[in-house]
Amino acid sequence: MTRRMIFNALVLGALLPALPAFAQDTLGREGTFHGHNGASASGDVVVTDAGISLMRNFKLQGAENAHVGLGSNGVVAVETDMGALQATEGSQDYPAGQSYNVSDYNEVWIWNPSDNSALAVAKLN
């Protein structure tokens, strides 16, 4: 083996343990919605630094004036409001704002901004 091949093998060996953590950050954090306050919700969500992606299995019933945002430990962060829910079913994307860091939050909220009530919450892994 050449010195270059040995060097590359050593570098790769040193980086391999860090790859799963890097992949998780790149792919995002995931969660599954559960309904609150009389609303029925199901489906998955993925959160990356770019924002929130509701997956095609997302469904929300029994909710009006729903907005999408982030929260932590059972409290919505109103400053993360990403706007009104685009549809009550299916895939949809919501870009993150520049004034907050999505990694600071551990929940995705579908909520009613008129009274800050939860309609659906997904805890993120």
C-alpha cells in the first residue's frame, strides 16, 4: 500500500463513528402527530434546519384556523408561526424563519393562534 492509501484508510476509520450522528442532523428529526382539544390528527413530520415537512400520511380533522409552528415541552413558541396550514391532508412544507433556530424546539405544533390552543402536536426524536 502507498502512504496515501494508508492515510486515507486511517482518516476514514477515524470518521466512521461520527457518520450516524452527521446523517441524523442532515436528515432531520422526526415525530408523529397526536390530536388535542377535540381535533383528530395523525401522520408524520420531519424537521430540518430549512423548516417543517408534513408527510403524505398527515391528516387533521375537527380544527379551524390552524397554523404551523414549533414548541417545547408542551408550550407553543408563537414567534415560530410559519403560517396557516395549507391543507388538512397530505404533504406540505413550511420554511423556517430567520429569527429562530429550529433545533431549539422539541415539538411541532398545529395550533390555533387566536387562543394558542394545541390542535395537534408531534414530539420530535
